[in-house]
Amino acid sequence: MKPFTFKQFKIEQSKDVFRVGTDGVLLGALADVHGASSVLEVGTGTGLISLMLAQRNPQACFLGLDINEDAAVLTKLNFENAPFHARLKNRHQDFKTFETEEQFDLVVSNPPYFEESGSEKDKIARQTVELNFRQLIANSARLLSENGIFSVIIPVEAGEAFISIGKENHLFLHRRINIKGIENSKAKRLILEFSLQEKEINESDFIIEKSPRQYSDQYLELTKEFHVFK
């Protein structure tokens, strides 16, 4: 499968692992990694999100986890080939059984959300049976540092339930980005960020395309340090 080339790194891809997609690019470009020294990514896939965050924050060190062995192997390859490889580590690990004494300044995830799918790849990477929202939120809350941030991208339909489960785990929403596929459409994804302290909620909209197959100025500006636009 053809690699995906960014300005500072290249993503090798595989038919057995979800390819580079817009959700991952958005989270990698928008998650609040400012000031973080330790970052945990849950479900690395190709390693895209951690690589983007590592480019944005040259001080942070990263640990990526994935339950899919194929994804873990691919992430390792992409981490090793990156110019910031010294700050990147990954493990073939089920987050449900992950144990560590370390606390993280940022826990980030593009989590599983499709209830049903046909392929084994989908079952591992996208079914909530592998890692449900409640497990993801509870474990992330436990691993956050005092001022840490938990950042996810999820379907808009899951937003209110996700926020509610966050509160149950003493994680409070402080940033919400409504992602619209095209101008004047309804939001289809949410980037939600939580912390252990209650704060005023910062809400904004983000538009990917201004017309079909025409990226918005907002998207072009956001990704200009990453994408190689022809």
C-alpha cells in the first residue's frame, strides 16, 4: 500500500491497519499538546497522531498503545523512521489491562466507535466491543497528571453520552470543537477535551471543505505544516 507523505515524516500503510484519515489528521493538528512533557496515545493505528503531536511539541515524549499486533508493528516502523524517533515509543498492549506508575500530561485517542463491521481489521480497530467508551474514559482519568488533558475525536451522536461518562469519572469538558464536513452542514464529529478541574467550556466550529473536494481556508491553514498540497 502506498505510503502517505507529510512534510517532516512519512507514514507507511498496510491493508490490515486503518489508513491515514481525516479524523486522525484533525486530532493530531488540534489536540492541546502545548506544555505537555508526556503523552499517551490509545490505539495508534499507523502512529499518525503521535507523529503529528511530536512535530508540534519538540519537548514531549510519547508512548503509543495498540491491541492490534499489525498496528503495533506498523507504528514501530513509522516511529523509527521519523526525525523525532528518540521521543517515540510504542507497545502491543490492550489499554484495558495497561498498568503503569507514570502520569501523562495528555492522553489522546481516536477511539473505536462502530458497533458492527465485517472485517477483522474493523473488529479490532473500530468496534466498541474491543474498548468501550466507559473503559477508555475511566482508564484515561486514572492516568492523567494533575493538570493533564484527555483529548478524543468521536461521532457527534456519541457526544452527550461521552461527556456524561466523563463527569462520572471526574473529567470535566473544557473544549469542544464541532467538526463539519462541508460548509453549512451539520457537525459530524466532535473533538472533546477534558481535565480534572472544572473550567469554562471553549466551543468552536471547524469546517473541512468549503465545497465538495475543495478544502476550506481553515483546514488549509491548520494543516499547512503537515500536508504536502500539490
